[in-house]
Amino acid sequence: MNNGLPRPVTAVILVAAGSGERLGYGMPKAAVPLGGEPILMHALRGVVASGVSSQVCIVLPADAASLHASLEEFRQELADGGPILTLVDGGATRADSVRAGLAGLIDGVEAVLVHDAARALAPEYVFHRVVDALAAGAVAVIPAVPVVDTVKTVTRTSGDDSAIAPELVTGTARREELRSVQTPQGFRLSTLQQAHQAAARFDEAQAAAVTDDAMLVELLGVPVHAVHGSTQSLKITTPLDLIIAEGLLEGPLGIRWVEG
């Protein structure tokens, strides 16, 4: 996996503070069961198994009591080795939660991966690709996969057109240039800190327009590199996503879902 270059001292911020309303379980998304364990635990085991981090800072939702027992058991499993586990409370927004994770990092960290717990099945090799790109000199790097659907830009209709359909196509994006972005997203720590410091001054509309940490770095004018992601890194957001994730865990073809 390693490209032979010295890797920076790396921490992972595992963002698990989402409400999970669209899953319909009446509990935080991180606590929703997947293959007999909370979604968070699958994500955490994947991070630790990759071996890329010295610390995992887990950003938890406000109502996380049901997760603490599982996390404490896992901490005991790591008693003889493995990354430091740090638990912090999430904020009102995802950006607030990432900033809480940044504040919880230990001294000596040089690079940080921000990973959504909802992408609980992200393969280990994706973590390695991101960290190897950082080792090779990238300041910011994201895993991404090609977009397979045709993507249109639209605008809302008005006047007589609104009686026909709610939207009107204004163009077709070049699919060859489009990528669907995943996590973990990797950054030099100082760069991500700078990006979040700038974002803390955004007004409500500016903050709402930001959809990931890489976008914050882009707004600084910093180049963001992309490595190959994995279709196994699906984001568990809806009941259908959960069914697919269960199939990946249980099905005999799960390990061959994607090319490496």
C-alpha cells in the first residue's frame, strides 16, 4: 500500500454526530444497527484496521449514551496497541462538529483525515491512497469515483412553464469531468485549521453552500487532489442504503463489490 515515502503523523476525525432522521430509527445515525453492530463501530473498525492513524477523534451526537458501552469495549480491545481514542461532542452543524474534532487532536499531529461514520464500509485501501497522496506532497486530497449518470443543470420554471413542470433544463454537464466525492478526506492539519477558521466567519447563506471540507480548502485557493475511491464507500443515509450495506456485509460477493 505504501508508496515508500515517509507518512505524516496522522489523526482521523470520525464524524458521527448526524441525526439519522431519514433512516427512520428514532436514534442517532451512528447508533443504527448494521450487521448486529452500530454503524459507528463498523466505521471505527475500518479506520483502525487501516493502520494509518495515531489518534481517532470520534465526534458524537448529543444523545450518544447507547454508543458509549460499545466504544468502551472497543477501547479495551485496543489496550495493547492501536490509536488513541478521543471522544468529543458534536456541534449544531457538520462544520461545527469537525471544528470540535480539530480541537480534540493531540500534539504532534501533522495531517488529518475527516471521515463520515455514515461511510462505514470504506475499504482500508482508500485510507492508504489518501495518506500516500499526502506523503507525496498533497496538501488536500479526496477519494472520488466517476459519475455514471447523465447530470443536468436546471432552473425553476415560472409563468406558463410552471404548469408544465417545476423545472427547466439549462444544460448538460460533461460527465467525463464529474466525480462523486467520498471520505476520508485528507489534509495537512494547518491547512484544514486555516480553512475552518475562515469558515467560522461565514454568514448563514455562505455556510449552507459548503458541502464538504474540501470545498472550504478550495475557497482558500489551495489545490485539492483526487484519488480513486470505492463504490463500497456508500453513504448510509436512507433505508435503501442500509439494505445495500447489509447486503455487502452478508453477501458472498460483498468483498468483490468493487475493483481495488
